[in-house]
Amino acid sequence: MHKQFFILGYPRSGTTLLRLMLNSHPGISVPPECGYLQWLTEKNKENKNNLEKQELLEQLLKCRKIENLCLSTKDFHSLPEKINLGFFFEYVQKKIAQNQNRFFIKWYGDKNNYYIHHIDLIQQQFPQSKRIYMIRDIRDILASYSKMRAEKITSNYAPNLEIDSLTIIEEWCDFVDAAFADDQNIMIKYEDLLTSPIASLTEICDALSLKYSSNMLKFYQNNDEPSDFLQWKQKTIGPLDGNNIGSYREYVSKEDIELATAKASQQMKKFSYL
């Protein structure tokens, strides 16, 4: 299978920003999020070889958010009737890039915040893949949730705003622990990406054996996020803006700040948040 990486991050951690930046590299394709890799892997875990093309295609077109990848049945006419799952994944990723007139891709990326609940599956099914973990101060994640709750988000794809602060904190801790346990990890701090973007992006490119491209800083000029998602991703439509670093001081209650400090101090110290 071709070279593959996954962008993993807790919701509101800047994973969409990173996706757009990497997708702006001439050698990287990272389409809008759609968890078809995880969905089809679980759907066909008992048999990954000699699968019916039509059945796989029907499964793919039922995936949540698949409409944002601009695929159609005509894109799959050249595939044989029997196919293995790995080759199907590779074909889909190449077709998405080719439909955007991108024919010289060296790495194919996939981004979905839901993947933080399926890291073991990704490690098992894609053992040769790289995993890029996006880390953000848990207190600012809480602030982002707080700000979103105050807005009128109408999209069916909006993050779960009913989740409570303790659950967010505990899930974030689990995610950070999983990142450190992954021997294929590339860990990027959201704050570093905003304040030292060239250094952070160069670190990723080095890990992928690619040259840094200044196109990545022009991500907003090629923003292909679905318009429905932009209701809560306004930060991606313009140049980098670090004004929301430390926003928890304004948007998070003293009680929740203390809760985060108490429950996540070990993980926060690893990234100098405390």
C-alpha cells in the first residue's frame, strides 16, 4: 500500500488547520474528513481479500460525510470485480487526488477526530502508517467548547456540545497517553503550529522524508473544507492567528480550570502547559 498517515487529535485541537496545511503541500493529499477507512475496515474485518467491488462501493457511498469527497460510481468503472480492501483504499485515495488534478502525490493522509476512539484499530490495520498527534492545552479545548455552545451551530456534523467538562478532560488524558504509547508518533503542539509554523511543519515533512513547502502557509487560499463545516471552523479561512492561545482565562470557569489541573496535571506537564 502507498504511504499513509493519520492526523489524530481531540476535537477543537486544530486538526482541520493541520489538514489544510499539509494538503497544500504538492506531495501530500489530505481530503476533508470522512472515516471510511475505519468504517470499511471494521465492516470487512473477517475478510479483506477477494471482495465484491459493488459491495465495497455500496459500503463506501453510505459512509458519513462521503458526499464531501466528490466521488461517484463512474470513478470506479476500471476496478476489477474482485478486489482486496487495501487496494480499494489506495484506489479511493488516488482517485480523490486525481479528481483535483493532483497526480504526483507521495503521501496520502486521513483526518477524523473520531479516530481517537480507534487508535488500536489504526495501529493494527495500518501498521506502516505514520500517526501525527495534534496536542492542544486542555483548558483551551474547554474554552473552544464554551464558545461553540454560545453560537448557533445548525450543522448535523457539529461536535457533540452536550459533553461535560470532566468527560472532555478524561478523554483528552487518554488520548495523550495513547500518543506517547505509539512508536510511530509525530507529536505537534497546536500552540507551536501557530507561533512557529515553519518549524512544526518542517518537523512533519522531515518525518515523511519530504521537503518543506511554503505553500503550506497559504492553506487558506486553497481551503476545501465543506461550507457546512466552516460554521465552527472560521479560523481556517484566513492566515494563522494565535489570539485564541490562552483563551481559557476568559471563557472557562475557575472550577473547570481547577478540575483540568487536578485531573490532567501529569499530561499537561509533559507539554509544559503547567
